[in-house]
Amino acid sequence: MKIKIKYFENALGQKQDPVVIRANGDWVDLCANETYNIRKGEMKLIRLGVGMILPDGYEAHLAPRSSTFKKWHILQANSVGVIDNSYSGDNDEWMMPVVAMEDTTVERGDRICQFRIMERQPQVEFEEVEHLNAEDRGGFGSSGTK
């Protein structure tokens, strides 16, 4: 699968260096395109310095790396970002919305998130029914404690 990618300049006029995008395993790491000083409780949109044209029928799922919270004490504000293939214009830079749990600094080039290309869900239709015809499990949180 070949994906067209555009590198955006940061506030200093620097373009993201392609080598900072690393494909390790099944997910592709992305880096901050600028340095951010974030205060505890503050929300920031971290520019990732890239935009892409995803193939028809595919979308990207963006999530923090497993070390992101440990290193920077930030949480992705929307838990998982879904970037569909129509978000592919010349100004459609990928970003990661974060909230800081402690004062922190994310440096330009820090690998803070990752993405994976996923096949888009097919169109579905819903049909209302009175009964689901399956065994009742007892509701939310009913599968036990261990």
C-alpha cells in the first residue's frame, strides 16, 4: 500500500524530517512538529507535521504510544483519533489533542503518538426489534471481578 504524504512547516519554517516517522511493528510512530510547554490542566493541539491521502476505503486510527503518559504526563483528549481519507487537503495537518496532568515539555521530534491504517466500516442499516434473542448477561459490568 502506497500512501501520499505531505510534510508541513512548523512555526520556525522547518519541515518534519521523514526519518522521525518510524514504522515499528504494526503501528507507525509520529512526532511533535514543534516544542510545546504545557501547564497542568491545559489542553493543546500538538501538530504532527504531516498530512496524508489515505487509500479509498481506509482510515487512520491515532493513539498515544504506550510511553506517552509516563514520559510527558499527557492524555489524548479524545482517547483515539479517527482520520478519514477525506481529511486530505493541503491544509489538513494531522494533530493530537492532549491534556496535561502535570507541567510538561514536549520537544520537537519527540515520538508521542502512533497510527494504524484500518479498513473503514461498511455501511450498515439498523432494524429496531423488541427482543435480541440472546442469553441475557446481566447488564453492564456483569462479567465478574476477576
